[in-house]
Amino acid sequence: MKALSIQQPWASLIASGRKTIETRKWKTDYRGDLVIVSSKRPKIEPAGCALAIVRLVNCRPMTREDEAAACCSLYPGAYAWELESVRTIAPFPVKGRLGLYEVALPEGVPGVDCS
């Protein structure tokens, strides 16, 4: 499954459903499920773990109206990645990477849509 590494505390905010827009300086055509992985730095627990699965439903230029949902201010070149259907999972260790990357989910991870 595709994964995205995100620094803390933003990874935990996404996993809790309080942050529904992730921002990046690059866009993607990918739509579908994403594993949210908390990066190891800064060392804010849980670090270096998969925390949740979300559905990426849209990617577009960020606007001022997105600031509250993104938990950040508008900045030049920002894209808003719209996230829905947050499903928390039992954290498991993942080595983070830049960009979108593949992660093998442990067997029996709840909340995964296999259709």
C-alpha cells in the first residue's frame, strides 16, 4: 500500500482526524488509501511508525480557506492533499522515505479496504 511520511505532531493530528489536509510543495495524481507514517525526527512519540490509513481524495493548490484543516498557514507553492476516512491502526515500525512509497501491511491490519 502507498505510504507517506509526515513529521510529528502532524502525523498524530492526521491519525486523530483533527488534520484533514496535508500540505506539500509537490502534487500527485494518486488517489486512494495511504498509510500515514510518523517520521523519526523530531523524536516525538510515536516516531518511525505507521499510525493510520487515510483516503487521499484530492490534490489541488492550497488556499487560505484550507489553513484550519491543514493546521498551518498558506505558503508559496503549497498543494492541499485532502484526506478522508481516517482508520487508526495498531502502530508498527516503518522506515520512512521521501515521496510516496510502498509499505507491506502486517496481516490482519483492521480498516484496510481490500476491494
